[in-house]
Amino acid sequence: MPPDASVLSTSAPEAIDPQVMRQVLGNYPTGVAVVTGRAPDGTLLGMVVGTFSSVSMEPPLVSFMPMKTSRTFTALRECASFCVNILAADQSDVCGSFMRPPEEKFRGLRWRAAPDGAPVIEGVTAWIECTWADVIEVGDHYFVLGAIQSLAAERECLPLLFFQRGYGRFTPGLLMTSDHRSLAAAVGVAERGRLELEHLASELGAEVSLLAPLGDEFAFVATAGSSGGTSSPPPGTRLPFAPPLGMLLVGHPGAPSAGQWLDRVPASAPQVREAAAVQLRRTQERGWSLTLHGPLATALLDELVDAFSEPARTPDNERRLLEALRRMTAFHEPEQIVPDRSYSVLQVSVPVCDADGNVVLVLRLSGLPGSASGAEIIAFVDRLRLSARAIERTLTPVL
């Protein structure tokens, strides 16, 4: 029996909302590639695609599907060949480069020519140079068939993935084990300061924590409370290295540079990036960090942090946490601390350094009862610094 004609129709039913379709299909992860070419006049061209796929071994064919409205693709079609550059997991910044205006896309990028002239971007995991086999109109996209002329694997590394509107990486079980070992090592180091944490928590009647950098994230590695227990996040709880978080660690070993940290603010939020840059300078000049209570309920913030810390977290978990934290930007690192003014303090932090002056841990005070005056905040900072020095002495043999 022939299929129903309505099933074969390529028109989208009115009931399907494009935004809902995008959200649903975003649950399928795709690889990220940059298709490059060199125009007849020598102009370098490139566009990000998430639709690259292998099609055939005999003959060797691959495909990708650009939007019909893409001006970059219109220019690419004039090139004799094109090159599919499969991005590595550490190349999300390269992906961002190709969101720039055409004349700036290759600025700062290193590349070489493939045999037929299309650019191969340095550091990609693999590349495939093709000539044009066919270009077919399909809905609001083109279906491009490329005839493979040459290809190579460049690096043995993980690829960059796009999932739920965010970039990330695939994490094999072996690497997850390695990550857990890094966290366990940081917890072991922090435990050397356990007695000082407990003494400080008891003295101030508050919550005290130590946090350590773990690459793109930082984590609670030790906690203590005034009554023996603590409501602080347990060791292993993670936070993203993104504004407005982690300022005391930025630029130190195991943490992102200032530029990398600021680049984690979406391009759509330039005011947040500008504020974060000012706050970072202020924090580094002061040598301590202050966050005030903001509009977010503590229970909601804890829920978002818990979801982010789950091993099976999704980009949506991270996005919701970062969006919530950006709403708190104005409550981080106030410009002036007036001695006789009252403040609702969420946390006060100071750095813990190694013998070379590198920040290796952050000592955090939270759970303070009621409000505190500006003078009391400065007193807390001075007291925290004394404990930080005591912890540094316990770490000297292992750092």
C-alpha cells in the first residue's frame, strides 16, 4: 500500500512551534565543525556547522546543511574546494571566532592550506577537504554533498559537541575517574586545614569552607560549622568558573585566565561582562571578595548548584545556574564598604596561597547571623586572613 500523501508532505503542520521543535531537537548532541574555503580573490571564508555527516564510503562523500539565507555559504560556493574542520573540545573559542564579521573571522587564528587550497585550522581533531558533488534545496536549508579529495586526523583528542544550545565535550568513563581523582586529591590537601576551619567556625558562629580550582570549575573541598554540622554545600559540590564566580582564583594555576573567564559571559550581555571586568580588578586589588544577599532565594540557589554538581548534568542545568548568578552581579564586590553602614552578607572570602604566591584555595565565610556593619566586614577579612596564613603553613609540605 502506498504511503499516505500527507505523510510525505514537506510542509510543517501549523501545530509545530519552531521554538518547541528547536528545543526538542536540541536534546540530540551534534559535533561542531567549521567549513572553510578560499575565494578566487584569496579571501578566507568560514562558517560553523552542526550538521556535518559522513554519507558514503564508495564513492567517498560527506555532507552538511547550511541555511539558504547564509551569505557566507553563498560566497563559499564560488570556491574550488571546501574543508570541513572538526573542532576539538578545547576549541570553543575558535567556534566563537566564526561568529564575528567576515573580515575578522580568521583574526588571530593559525591555519595552513589543504592540498586544494582550503584552510585547515590549527588544532582541529580532523579535517576533510572536498569538491562540490551536489547542492540540493531542502526546505529552508541546502543539502551539500562533498566529494572527498583529501583528509587527515590531526590530534587524538575529544571533539567539541553542541547540546541543548551549549558547547561541551564527551567524557569517557576513564576521564570521569581521573576527574574524581583530582577532586579527591584537592579534598585531601584541604583536610590539612580542618582544625583551623573548625576553630574559625566555632569562634565566629558561622559556616567556613575551602574551595579549590578544578579546570573549568571549582569545588567545595572542606566545610565546617559552628555546631559541628554545616549547611554549606558538601565537599564535591561544584561551581562554574564564570562571572561573577571564582574571582580570587582567576589567573592562577588550575584556573582560567582573566580573558577566558570574561569570555564566558554571553555576547548578548555586554553590560554583565563590563561589570565583571570592573569587579575582577577590584577584587584582585583588595585581595578579598564580598558577596551580598540578592534577589535569589537561598533554597533556589542551592537547588541550582546541586543540579550543576550532578555527574549527569546537562547544559540546561549550567545555563539556568549562570543566568541566576548573573542576576546577582550587582550584589558582588560592592565598590565601597562604609564602616557604619549595615550590609546583608552572603559570603566573605580570602585567598590561600602557596610558597610562590599562587592562589591554590579560597577560604570562605558564610552563614553569618543577621547583618554586619562595614567595620565588622573588614574585621572578618582580617580574621580570615589569619586563618588563611595558618592553613598555608599546614599545606607547605604538600604544595
